[in-house]
Amino acid sequence: MFGVGVVREKFISFIKLFKNYFFTAIVKNPIQNIVNVYAYRHYYYEILY
């Protein structure tokens, strides 16, 4: 079982990773970025719920 701290830690690290990826993708390929944002959001919601 996960403790609340572990979940929060994972969530924060995911947000950091996502932000880095997001900004890189905006500069390189905006269209692909939009697709990836939706894919990531859907994927992460499935993990949480």
C-alpha cells in the first residue's frame, strides 16, 4: 500500500517531468505537444482513479 507521502512525491515528480517535457515540446513541435498533453492527462487520470 502507498502512503500519502509516496503518492504526493510521485505526483510532484510527474508534474516536474511533465512541465519540462511540455516546454520542450512547445518549442519543437506544438501540434505533437497538444496530442501528447491529452494522452498524458488521460494516462495519469487512469492511474489515479
